[in-house]
Amino acid sequence: MGRTGTTHPKCRAPLALSIPAWLAYLPSVTQHFDIAVIGAGLSGLLAASALGQGEPGAGRRVALIDAGEIARPRPDTRATALAPSSMRLLRRLGVQVEPAEPMVGMRVGEGDADTPWQFELPSRPGEPLAHVVPNAALRTALIAALPDTVQRFEGVTLSDFRADGAAALDLSDGTSLGASLVVACDGRDSAVRRLTGISVSRTDFAQSALVATVHHAEPHDGIALQRFAEIGAVASLPLPEEDGVHRSQIVWSDRSRAVEAAAALPSNALAALIDERLWSYLDVSAVEPGVQSYPLIGQRAASLTGERVVLIGDAARVIHPLAGQGWNLAVRDVAALHEGVTAAIATGQDIGTAGLLDYARWRRADETLLATLTTALSRGSLPGALRISRFGGLPGHARRVAFAITDSVPALHPFIRREAAAEGGKNPSLMA
Ligand SMILES: Cc1cc2nc3c(=O)[nH]c(=O)nc-3n(C[C@H](O)[C@H](O)[C@H](O)COP(=O)(O)OP(=O)(O)OC[C@H]3O[C@@H](n4cnc5c(N)ncnc54)[C@H](O)[C@@H]3O)c2cc1C
């Protein structure tokens, strides 16, 4: 596919037209960018948008590189629950996220309980717990918000990377690029991370998540449901209505074999099973085509930065989706990186070195907390620190409390901010 947007003015097009067979023998042409973002998933699109912005006409030059065609819709039927701070950041960057369904409360319960426990935890007056946005709509909005300073390289993969003074990147189509900073948004199997020599610790949960969109007779009223089982949980997230039909997104995490079996059911049987698991609150009547399953792992990179490299989103860590926080972590990654890069530019320093100084310190506390809690919740156990609550010794109650803490990240924000700012002294301005 190759690149889109502006091409190199002198060499590539004329040579390619007149003497294409010689191209392979010519020395490669290097374009230099301030920032190269590898991967145009949700994290890469957001990073390119945030980092490419600047004063009119003075935005940073950003290369956005992806193995696929960036604007082509992806087979992703998931929806993302965006924490209020993520929503604020998106709005600040001019990302028009629509449709977005406000989630105002939750009903949470254990597998054997007849009725769940309901709570509402508004983060700020008038602000819901989260907004639920279909990933396809989120992706479209992020692409629409990409500034002109972002040059796209599509249908190419990163094949080699060296950091020596500046970063040198070789792409699979023979293009060579230079960049002061490389932002790795290339997902859980990140090539940048591998080429930089950053190791990962990985946990195979031996679980998968079934993702389905269901229709139901009862309105969801903006309430999410979550029923924990011995392993995993079944959850519903409120989606916007379509043609007057009430809809919710189901994320059902369980042992992989159980998920495979559920995914293979005829859709009316799957609808009945989901309805029963969710206390029949919704009266689920149908499952939309496009049921998907995702194998679940937990993974953390040994370091969040390397020489002229920073890891963002799933390239940095993968957490269990049970608390719906994976991409919210990526949003906070981008906010922290934006802060560091902006400060480095303001003081005339190198963005590839000075821009990364506070990044790991800002991001580790948040990541550690959510990785620990979601792993524990997915296994029905809790880390020791949480057992000293007044519910200590009662795993069921403790689990609900832990979930309330994790999922209502707005309520957690003061803690995260304190932790994140403990050494840095201030918080990223995009997260204010
Ligand atoms: C079932 C499920 C439900 C979830 N629900 C939520 C939720 O409600 N809220 C939430 O916050 N999070 C949620 N998450 C987590 C969230 O979906 C992920 O954290 C997020 O999608 C990760 O995006 P990413 O851009 O970092 O990685 P990816 O989506 O993996 O994107 C990586 C990109 O890099 C490109 N790429 C890879 N290698 C190369 C290469 N060598 N060269 C060039 N390009 C390359 C790929 O083409 C791709 O576009 C959920 C996850 C799951 C599994």
C-alpha cells in the first residue's frame, strides 16, 4: 500500500516512474520526523493526534505507521467504557466521540446471589461514571481528528530500528525514516519493544472474553451489570439505542473452553444464556451478528522507556478487561507523554531524552494498581492490602468493594493523581 499524504519531494516519485528496477540499488532516502508513532490502533491514533498538535502552523512533524490501511473499518465489535477523565481529554483534543452512552451506575453481584448490589459513584456533579462508545465510532472520531502534521505510512511494518543520536527506522517497503522519538503503540506483541530489547512478564489467564451486542426488552437506564463467577464475570455495558431498540454490549470472561462453547451456540440459545446470567434484568431477546472472542493475557513490560523509545497502551501492558480500563490507561499514557514532550520543547531540550524523564514515574503507579486488582478479580482472589478493609475475610464483599474501586476510576483518580504526582510534583495538564 505504501505511504499517503506528502511524499519525498526529490526522489521517490520521479525515480519510481522512470527507472523502477534501479530503485532497489539506490541508497535509501531518509525523511526526518520529530516523532514516529508505530501502530495506528486506538492508542496510536490518540498519540499521533495529541503529539501532532501545536500552535497553528507549528505542529510537530509526526509519522504514523501501521501494518494495515488506517481508514479501513476493522472487524472489532467491542465498545469501550471511557472514564470521565479520558472523555475530557478526547474533547480537549477535538475528538468528537459519538454516539456515547452515559453509564450512570452499576449493579454488581456474585454468581450465587439472587440480586446484585447497586451503586452510583458520580465523579463530579453532572458527570457519569463512564461513557460507553463503540470502538468503530471511537476509531472514526480519532482518525477525523488527526492534524495535518501527521503523515501516514500504511500497509507497512517496522522491520528494523536503531537508536544512535536519533532513531533510524526501516519499514518493510524499503522506506527509511529518522525520528527524535519513537512512540510504540504496536500492541501486545510490539516489534518496537522487541527491537529495543525490553522484556515482558506474561501471565496466560487461560481465559477468553466473549464479546456480543444484545437487544433487550427492558431499557438499561444507563446501568451496567456485572456478575462475578468463580472464574471471570459476565458484564453488560449500556449502548445507545438504534431504531428504538435497547442494546447492550456483553463482555463475558471465562475459561477459554467455556467461551468457545458459548460462542458456538445458536444465537437464540446464547441470548437466553446471557439473560439468565444477568439475573434476567434486561430480558435479552437477540444477539447481533459479529460475536467475537479474545484470548486474555496479563502482560507488563520490564521498562516503559528505552533509548528514544516510549511504550504506550497494550505495547506497555495488557490487563484483564473485567474492569474496562485497558485503554483508559493508554489515554493517561498519552497525557503523560504529551506533558513531557511539551515541557522539553518549551525549554529547548531533546524530546527523545528530556521528554521521557518523568514518564515511567508518572505511569507505573496507575498501571501497577490496575494490573494487580484486575488480575486478582479475574481469579476471585484479592491482594492482601485489600483484605484489611472492614469487609476483610469476606471475599465476596471484598470483591465488590474492590470492583467498585477499580471500575469507578473517577473515584480512584485522587489516589492515582497523588501517586503519579508523588515525585513529579504535578499532573499532566491534558488530564485536568
Ligand atoms: C474484550 C475486551 C474488552 C475491552 N474493553 C475495554 C473497555 O471497556 N475500556 C478500556 O479502556 N479498555 C478496554 N479494553 C482494552 C482495549 O481494547 C485495549 O487496551 C486497546 O484496544 C489497545 O489498543 P492499542 O492501540 O494499544 O493496541 P492494538 O489495538 O493492538 O493496536 C496495535 C496497532 O499496531 C499495528 N502494528 C502492530 N505491529 C506493527 C508493526 N510491526 N508495524 C506497524 N504497525 C504495527 C497494528 O496493525 C494495530 O493497528 C478491552 C479489551 C478487550 C480484549
